[in-house]
Amino acid sequence: MLLEQARRQPPQPPPLTILDVFGILEQIAGTTGKGSRTRKEALLRGLFARATAIEAKYMTKVIFQEMRHGVNEGF
């Protein structure tokens, strides 16, 4: 749902870096307590809004652990 909403517009600047994605995913993982779901969705929405279509595709696969070819091995 968040991905579909983000794809209605071109990616927003600034372009994503690996460190940006890592930092946002860390923030999402550390978000707890009342209202945490709303804050997590806002972080994901912002992440996908900055992503190109191909970036969003692969981030979704990583988030849902659907990457193949050993990408997630060792974690």
C-alpha cells in the first residue's frame, strides 16, 4: 500500500544512498510504544517517496525477506 502511494509521483530529492536506507531501517526497528505503527509507516512512506521504481522493488524484497541469490545469507 505504501509503495503504491509513493509511486504516483516521481522520486523526491535527495536521492537515496545505502546509508540513508540503513539509517531509516534502523529507526523503524527502534520505534516502539504507542503510535509506533504510524511513525513506522511515515518513515517507510518517506523512504519509498525518495526511491526510484527499481530501488523500491528491491527494498521491498529485502524488507519482506524475498531476496534470492544469497543476499540475506549470514544475517
